[in-house]
Amino acid sequence: MAIEPRFPIALTLPQMNDLITRLDASAASEADPNAEIFALLDQVRALRKQALTDRQARAMIHLVMAVVDYEGRDPVRAFTAPEEAQAFLAVVQAHQRTRPSVLTLADDQVDDWESLLREWEDKHPAPGHGSANRFEIETVPLGFE
């Protein structure tokens, strides 16, 4: 059995009482697992975990694709919000419906068809994809796993 060293300390009674009070307060401040602060911390942790889960669920990218039946698909533009992809798709489809057709031109305008087509392609919201058969949205995960 080891003998514990003892140190004589000259304290006045008020100093001794102050030391006892401080030691008691320190011992009483040990963590109470039922304390309100721990319930708040649990709520914060739960909210952070939910926010992370929500971010991961939203981590999708919505690609507006130009589809040429005999050549495949090309991405035209990417969006993180599906509503924005739908809005852009609507703009592209509306422009596609205005494509000049040689069949609808008067005989004296047929020679102008190529210039009309170039003008139409220059204004296309998906530059370089005016000859696509259709446009559609493809949704894929954003990032690598």
C-alpha cells in the first residue's frame, strides 16, 4: 500500500469554505444526460443528418438531350432543378416547331429556304442541334460513387 503524500496548507476558515464550495460546484457540474442542452444537441444532430440526406437526394443532374435517331444522343444543357430543365425543354421544343419547311414555302421562296434555315438555326436555343429528331430530359446522379 502506497502512502499518499499530504501537504499542510495554511488556510483561513473563509478560504477553506470557498475552496469547498468551488470543489462542490465542480463535482455537481458533471454532465447530466437528461439535461436540456443534450436534447437540443440531439435535435441539431438530427437536423444536420436530415439536411445531408436531403442534399444527397437532390444531388441529381437533369440533362436536356438532343436525340438524332440514327446517331444517338448529345447533351445540350445541364440543370440541377428539374423545373429549369423542363422550362428549357419547352423553349427548345417551341423553337423546333417553327423550323422552316421547304414544303410550306411558296414557289418563289424555295430558293430562300437555305437562308431561312440558317437564320432559324442561328436563333436556336440549343445551338448546333437544330437537326435533332427530338429533345428529352435524362436525369442522372451528380458526382461519382
